[in-house]
Amino acid sequence: MDAFLHQFLSGLATGGIYATFGLALVMIFQATHYINFAQGEQAMFSAYIALILIQAGLPYWAAFATALVFAFVSGVAIERLVVRPFNDAPVLSVVVVFLGMLFIINSLAGWLFTYGVQAFPSPFPPGLGNRFLSGHEIGTILVTLATLAAVYLFFRHTRLGLAMRAAAENPEASRLVGIRVGWTLALGWGLAGAIGAVAAIMAAPVIYIEPNMMAGILLYGFAAALLGGINNPWGAVAGGFIVGVIENLAGAYVIGTELKLSVALVIIVVVLVARPAGLFGTSIVGRV
Amino acid sequence: MSGGRTVGLAALLALAALVPFVVGSFHLLQATMVIVYAIALLGLNILTGYNGQISLGHGAFYAIGAYVTAVLLDRTGVPYWATIPIAGTVCLLAGFLFGLPALRLEGLYLALSTFALAVATPQLLKFRALESWTGGGQGLFVPTFQAPFGLPLAWDQWLYLIALAIAAVLFLLAWNLLRGSIGLAIVAIRDHPVAAASMGIDVARTKALTFGVSAMYTGIAGSLGALVAQFVAPDSFSFLLSLSFLVGSVIGGVASISGAVFGAIFIQFVPDLADQVSKALTGAVYGLLLIGMMALMPGGAVGFLQAVRRRWPRVRVDQ
């Protein structure tokens, strides 16, 4: 029982990372109806910024905050400079642009920081842990919850959050009441970038930092977002925790780590076939 | 097809058949791979471009085709040429079976499911229980063969000609399929599923069959690809292969037949080109090229050519 509880709780900790990352994907999806395939690479690059600042002697949380600011600014810049010109392009062309960005950021990171695997510090002392969870896992869960709370408060209780929700819901009407829809879109990209960076920085002490570190997390975050229902941010969060737990339990009890990824994905696809709009999503009904 | 175009295409085919007698063996190998990729991309175009089902996992069908050929040659006495249609049939079935549950999924959900297939493929190929068949992580060697009837051809020249002949037949079949009533049904489902259904089109069956046919094309390509590479291993079929199929398809022009050729040329040569431009920043050069291509021609190469033709209509009267 103890072993099971350990696997379950540690699944929740990784699930928190997927939840955070899934939330980043959903934020961009809600405003643009695109999945940003370069989200993981943006996050990875920001984690490298944090690592460099820490190595330069900055306190951990100062480096953390600076990396988030960097992630925010680069997110805004990517929207304004790269994505915006493709507003009217076909969906698949935009997907290719995202893939192009993925290759560019990945290659830049390899060039600047080398492809070698590096350790990444955790701010949480091992003493924080108990017999079920390590200190870092508990810290990850706390950071996840704090991030979710901050996002919730921002969208629920600030004027800017309200404006962003309005712009995503109905761009034309929002423009008529004076919301600068273009900038709220860029802001959304910035926030998604920062949220994604949190996920990468929390994941890095466990999976180590290297340019390809986010491939798995991107896939799981994508799966989490879809499992929960891509048009429902809280669904994405719930989906993240569910995916984390499924992954861990499948790895520990069903098939072993070798096929862990495949099994987790099969489970997710089966769930989706049963509920095509995701667990908490609503299917979009259009007028014919 | 107007008479002029038929003659033009026949001339092009004849020209392509001369390639193995004028280029060296390295370039011949590259040319063969262009043909192989063109077949694979045509399969993806039928599904994604014409039927509107996004697949991020066609590398999986390519892998299945390649492994069917490799395992048959390794384990049985089936001659190499017979493995190609067997690989196609296996992929037709695999695609149809995968297409059935995928019917319920649309857009991004389908993209995720197919992407999951692409990610799972190398893991499944390495899976220990299948190792005695697939050779596990080591992969399998695919033997070379002689040209039949004592033809004075090296194996690579012969293989190129086989690939070219198969491609010609498959392109003709695709053209025929897509211009007929089935093709109209396939496109109608993409453009408006509800209207298509109310016109009496069996949406579910057509979509699943399209998935099967698409997988068959890509599987035949995989089978040929294994013969060209003389080797199959799980890591050659990572999800990057699926992504590069999607890239090739979009760069060529996703809802077109000829786009598959442009896309195949792109995915065969541009990564090497990027590598030559900068060894350290290969990925960045490739990414910039992708974004640049999409900025210049959002409809792919074929869309670009169509736009050019509309801008400067031909003076000559087709007759």
C-alpha cells in the first residue's frame, strides 16, 4: 500500500508539471485555436536562462523571477514578430511555422549552452520530504498550486484578465468596447511563455536540463490539455494530474518503464475515443 | 488530362527513367529516396489535404511497411518484389483499423492520437517480446538483389526503376481516385461533413477507407525505403520522420498530387543543405527556411505556382 501511495503521489508531482504546461498550451489555444508546438522549446530556453543566472551567483528565486520575465518578453516578441504575419495563413502552414520555431530555438540552445546534459538545482531542501515524496516533489506541487492560484486570480479579479477573456471569447465585440485585442493576444503569448517556463524549471531538477528535455513534457501537456478538454483551462489542469498519475502507475505496475510512454498514450487515446471532447470539455456545436 | 499534359508527363517520366544511367550511385540513391518520399507524401496528402484528417503519425505506417519487407526477407523465402504489395496490404488494413476509432476524433484530437502513434512506434519496435522478429534496437539487415532476366543493371539502378514504375502507377491511381465520385466524396467530407452526410455519403466508411488508402501509400513507400536503405532500425522511425512528412506535405502543397513531388525534394535535400550552411546551427537554418517558405508561399509550392499562373496567364491557347 505504501508503495502504491508513493507511486500515486509522485505521479501527482509530475502531473503538476504537465498541468502547468497544459495550461500554457490552453491559454494560447483559447485565443488563437492553435497548439504552439514551440512552447516546450521556449520553456527550455528560459530554464537555461535561469540556470546561467544561478551559476552566475544570483539567488535561486531571483533567477527564477528573471527567467519568467525573459519567458514573458520572448513570448510577446514571438507573437508580434513571428506568429502575427501568419494570421491569415492556412492552419497547416501555421503548424509548420511553429515547427520551424521549434527547430530554431532547439538549435540555438544547443549552440549556446551545448547539447550536454546538465544538473539543475532545486530550491527545496530534501528535509521537506517525507516517506512518500521527496522535498522537490512537494515543492513542485506547491509551486504548481501557487501558479494555478495566480492564474485564477489574474483572470477572475483583474481588469486585464477580464479583457483577455473577452478578447478570446469574442474579438469583434471586445474591439468595439475598446479592448486592444492584438495586444491582449501578445500578452496571452507572454503569460503562456512564463507559465511554460515554470513547468520547465520545476521539471529540470528531475529530468536534467538539455535542449531536448521538453519533448516528453510537450506531448504529455498536449495530452493533458486534450484529455481535460482543450477549451477548459481547469480541465487541462485536472488532465495534467490524471496523466501524471496514469503514467506513473502504468510504469510501476502495468508494463515497466520501457513501454510507459506508449501505454500512457494508449490509455489517453482510448479515453478520448470514448469522450471525443475530453473529460471536462464541451463539444463545439456549429450552425449548419 | 488534356493531350498536351499527357505528353508532357510521359516525357517527364521518360526523362526520369534515364536518371540511373547518367548520375553516380550516391545521387541515384538520393533520387530514389525522392521517389519513395513522394509516394509517402502522396498518401499523406490524400488524407490530410483532400480528406481534412490531420496525421502527425504517418511515419508509423512508413515503419510498418519497412518492417514488413525486412521481416519477410529475413524470415521467409518471399522474393523482394512480392514484399512490396504485402507491405501495402498490411498498411491498408492497419490504416483502416486505426481509422475506425479515429473517426470519432477531429482536428487536434486526431493530431494527438496520430502523434501518439508516431511516438510509440520506435518503442514498440524495440519491445523485447517482438525482438526475435524485429531484431530489437539492433534492427534488421535487408539483403540486396539482382536485376532479373540477366538485365545489365546494377541493383541500385534496378531499384530506382522499380520505384519509379510503382510511383507512376500509384500517382495515376490517386489522380483517378480523386477526380471520380469517391474523390468528390472525400473532398466533400473535408469541406462540410454534415452536408456530405445529407447528400448520402457514408462519412464513416469513406473516412476509414481514406485512412487505409493513405496508409497503404505510405506503407509501400516504407517498403521501398527499406530496400533502398538495406537496413531497418527503430530509431530511423522516430516521430521526427512523421513531422518531416507533414512538413514536406505542407511545403509541397497539401491538397495536391504534384505537391508530393516538391515536398519530397524538400525533405530529401533541404536538411542536408541546412547542414552545409552551418554545422553548428543546422536546426536554426532549417527552421528559418521553413518559416521563410511559409511566408513566401503559404499554400505550398503548388499553391505558389497556381498563383503565378493566375497572375501571368499563358498566352498560348490550349488546344
